[in-house]
Amino acid sequence: MVEIMALLMFVGAEQKLIEMTYMPSVKKCIEKKRISTRNSNALYICSKVKAELDEDMKIIRIERNQ
């Protein structure tokens, strides 16, 4: 597990986590969040998370905070 910046997408009344995308920096995450928010009704959050990544820098899973 490594600590990374991720763009998280939540949908539905219960705000269920649907998508997790690795972002190389806070700046890039905020840019993508702004674009995504304009084009969707989902909730987007930039957050530092502990995640397991594959060789293509795709998030396999994230660690939940207790």
C-alpha cells in the first residue's frame, strides 16, 4: 500500500463509491474534478488515500479509514 492522490466518484442517495482514479498531483486532481463535476451529477472528491496499484498505476483497492 502506498499513499497517493486519488479522484473518487460517489453516486446515488447513499453516496456509494463507484470509481477510483490515480492522480499524479493535487493540481491535476482538482482540474479533473472540475471537468467531471460540470459533466455529471455524481459527487467527486480529491483525497489522499492508501492504495494498492497495478503496474499501469490503476487502483486495485484502497484502505478504509476506521
